[in-house]
Amino acid sequence: MNLARSKNRYISKFLCNMIVVLAVVSLLAACTDTVDNDKEEGSKHINFLYNFSTNSLDPHVDSSYVPLRAGITETLVKLDEENLTIAPWLAKDWSGEDGIHWTINLRKGITFHNGKEMDADAVKASLERALQESVAIQNALKIDTIEADGYTLHITTKQPFPEFVSELVNPNVSIIDVTADDIVNHPVGTGPFTLKSFEPGSKLELKRYDEYWDGPSNLDSVTFSFNEDANARTLALKSGQVDIVYRPEVESLESLETQDGMKVEATETFRVHQMTMNMERKSLQDVNVRRAVDALIDRQKIVDTVLLGYAEPAEGPFAPSLPFAPSYEKSEKTGKKIAVNYLEEAGYTFKDGKMQKDGEQLSFTLLTYSSRADLPLIAQVFQSDAKQIGINVELRQIDTPEEYMASNRDWDLATYSNLTAPRGDAGYYLNATYHPTGALNFSGAYEPELTEIIDKLNQTVSQEERAVLAEQAADYVHENVINSFVLHPSTIVAYNENKVTNWVTTRSEYYMITNKLDVK
């Protein structure tokens, strides 16, 4: 009997591996066909494989940020990741001492991929479209009026907003030619690469824009393809059919590093994996239930077993290296016994193997998604630990978490990954995630005291005072367990260093295909 079970397991695993291999072969065949057809002999080409797919390239609404990551579009300013400051990009400088009236001077001599000049009128039209298409951008930018004068923009915000310029880093504020025929499938930007073709959910074919304002790329073309299966991405790199893989399978890193010419880079990011809590669900409206959920998360075990050490346990949303991250006292309030104590305070008892109240078992619907391969594994660890104290956790796989959580309230918990300081400042995450108008406020949190802190942060100029307010907000979230924070993952990229040169693994995860990227 044991031999039969072992044989069945072997056959099952073999079949699963064969399915993955066939999927990779299919993907690579498509990539190879494209390369063979599009490349001229001796041309410089890179195949880049990303972990998120997209069906839209509209930079003003799409959450994948692929147009900016693929080098098609650019923003007025960008993040200097080394100094955590805002640096010029399409804009050369700006001013706005009162925090309301802003003057932005554009670089001259920049053209869109169709040859049209990028002047203030074109930028004004792009910003106005972003505002029209996205309520989230309206809430983030707080723009009242925009006036264009030659190569200068005059922008007035609805209230004092000292961090206005930092919000222009957002990829959803990319500058495009809004007169283009098909923005969803063929946006026309200012970046180093122009879009040649787009197969939704599959890949982009890019070619060098020779008139790029910051100097044309040495590459002739790039294939930017998608595959949400981490194992498939790794196999694609090992086979030599792709040159760079974003987030390869963690279990494969050791074998990748032993392969000749393979380079693996792991970089600390501004990202946190969190357990988002739906505060509109009756059970989670009790803070002791939320504290029990938080206590059940075995962070160190998850870091060690799921991420194999390529992460650090998280106590709050901000990585400890950030200047506005609070210092937390070492907490002993974790573990199953602690979780049971909290649940008892909430009126639950353990009976007949079930954690129950009024005769009903405590149950959670937990959302997760596979494009970040570690999230379903984190969900499974939580499900297993919860079962041991009589909590039933139903796992539900979803495709696009932002769309699902915003449109549906039939869930309790969600494993979710969020960039918490992509602008180098705490304001983005706090506004988006905890302000009542925030685009990422999936928990449905409405906390007047927290909102007041965030509103004050939005109107504060001094970086020292902003850091204090950010810590206050993070402490409020921590004390009231509005969400739980699991770990800060490293961004892992693997590539063929015998071919690829000048690749940079960024902390913001925004800047990928640049004009500096090259082949040897």
C-alpha cells in the first residue's frame, strides 16, 4: 500500500512537472519565434521575463506599471533611491514654497515616440487625462488647476500639500501623447523604447527610440514577456531562452548560482507582505480577534521556510532602514497560546475541536494570488496554524487583488504585497491604505484619529516633523491591528551576466528597462 502511494505521488509530481515544462516550451517557442523574425543578424536584443501579466498598457489606470517598467513612458520626476529624494526627469526643476502654487519647468527638446514635441500643453493634457481616468490620482495629487505656458506648468493644489511633487513619481502619472489612437494597447510615451507590438497577457516587443532625449539605448530591441509561474520563469532562464528573470523561484536560487554565468541579485525593497483585514466583517470588528490573527502569524518560520531567508520579519509597514520607521519593542505576544487568549477575551471557546462563539465556528475566507509565489505559501502556513486552534480558513485564489478587493466584500483576510515607500516617503502608503479616500484602503478602515494624523502629515513640510507623524500613524495601525505585517521581502532578479550588462535591481521596482541596459 505504501509503495503504491509513493508511486502515485511520483507519477503525480512527474505529471505536474511535465505540465510546467510544456507551458515553458510554449512560452519560449513564442519568444523564439519573435526574436528570429524581428532581430537582424548581429543586433543587440534582450529577453526580459516578468512575474505579472497585464491586458492593458494604459499607464494612467493600469496597476501593473508595465509601460514605465518597460521603458515606454516616463514621469516628470523620479526617485533617487540612494538618497531617498526626488530627482528631475522630464521636469528639470520645480518650486512651490507655499505648498499650494507650484511651478514646474520642463526639459526642452523632448519628443514623444511619434515625433510630437513634449511641451507644457502636452503635459497638461496628459495630467488632465490621468485625473479624469483615475479617482485615485485625483485623491493623490489634489490638483485644482493646471496652466501651461511654453515649457512651464503652473499647478495649484486644493490645499497646502508639501509632498505634491513626490506624488508625481507615481507611474500612473506617466506623461503620454493623449492624442494617440489606442492608449490601451499602444501608448505613446517619451522613454528609450517605443512599442512595436503588444499581445495582452503575453508580451511586448520593444524597439529603440533613436531620438531619446537622454541618449539612445545601445540595445536594438527588447522582448518584455510575462509568466506568473515562478518555476516556469526559472526554467526559461536556465534554458537560455530568456536573459533576465524577475523573481525566479526561491528554491531554485542555489542551483542557479552554480550555473556558469548566472548572476542572482537580492535587494532590500520598500515592500511589505501584509495580512489585510476586512474591517467590515463582523468577527474582525473586534480588536481581540484581529490581535489573535496577528499572533498566529509565525513570521520567522515563514521567512525561513517560504522565503529561505530572503526577507526579514515585519512588525510594521516600513522597512527598519527607513528614517520614518518606528522602533518596536520586542513583542512576546505571538504564538497559538497568545492567539487563544485573545479569542477568549473576544468571547470564543475551544469546544469539540472548534473555536466557537454562540455555537458557530470562527471561520475566515483568506484571499491570495499566485503571481507572487510566496503569498499562497504564506496563506497555507496560516491556514495550518489556525486549524490547530480550531479556526477554519478557506483559501480563495484570485487573479487581480486590487480589482477583487475593491469590488467584493465577501472575504475576511487577504495576503497582499504593497510598496510602502516608493516615493521615499511615508505619505503614499498611509494615504492610499488608511485614509478614507485611499485607493488601497481595502480593509475599509475609517479611523478619525488616524485620518487626522494623515491629514496633518499631508500639510507638514519639515522632514523631521513628517517622520514623527509617520511614526504616530504606524503606531496607531500597529496598536489597533488594522492590518498585520508579515515580512519585508527582498527583490530577487537572476540574469545571464555573460550577456547582460548594466542591469540594476532597484528598491522601488519602478525602473527596469533603461537606456543604460546593454549586452556584452
